[in-house]
Amino acid sequence: MSKVLITYYTHTGNTKVMAEIISANHASNPIPLKGRFPHDKPTLLSHIQMMLKNAHLDRSGPGRTPIYL
């Protein structure tokens, strides 16, 4: 699971757009992500870092409910 989160973190960190809505909130994703770039980029990166650091993911679910739900 951490490989997926590291990939999310890398792609989110490397995304450079002026105005874009990112939505990766399908039920099959290990963590639902949704935000506006570049405004929400730091929040998304922080959320992914927290999940990696604290190992909040488990096999029974995708993790905590995102703030926007």
C-alpha cells in the first residue's frame, strides 16, 4: 500500500498547473483525493504524508473519510 501512496505523493508533488480540479476519489482508491490546484496542493500532500507516516490504512477500508465528504 505504501508504494501506491508514494506514487500519489510523487505525482501530486510534480503536478504543476495553473488551475485544475483533481479528483481521485473512486471507492477503489486507497485514499480518496480531491482538490483544486494549485490551491489545495499543500493540503493533499500533507494528507498523503500523514497517511504514510501514521500507517492509517488497513485492509478493511480505504482510510479515513476525506474532509470534503
